[in-house]
Amino acid sequence: MKQKINRAGQLYSDMLTACPRKQHRDNMQVVLSCLLETLGISRFHAFTAKSPGAISRFLNHQNWSLRTLIRTIRQHALRTFQDSLRGRR
């Protein structure tokens, strides 16, 4: 379970760095924290409370780079897969 939390923490920080603006990082942090808490991983707490309107604007109206976010998630998945392989590296 600890390894799973460490991987979640790495993905969490990688996804936050994919957001170029601090305002977007704050909103992404709140959204990711809510998702992780519903999965039972309560280690990552949102530090600042955001209004539902702010989160809605972030998800629906901001031009944030979905391509960068997908690339970050894909790189994390590949890294996790390579770490799980046995044998030489």
C-alpha cells in the first residue's frame, strides 16, 4: 500500500507541474485532492479551499493544456511499468 501511495504522490506532483499558472495549479490541487480522498488516499489535502464556481471555470472555460496533462500521465504510467519489470535495466 505504501508503494501505491508513493506512486500516487509522484503522479500528483507531476500533474501539478503540468499546469503553467499558479491559479491553475491551485485548482488542479483541489480537484486531485478530492479525487484521491474518494479513493481512500487522504494523504494529499488541498491547502486552499476553492469555490465550486472557480473549479467549474477551471474545468470548463480555461484553456489548459490537455495534451501536456495526457503526456505527463502517460510518462508516469510508462515509468511505473518499467519499474515493475524484472531483470536487467
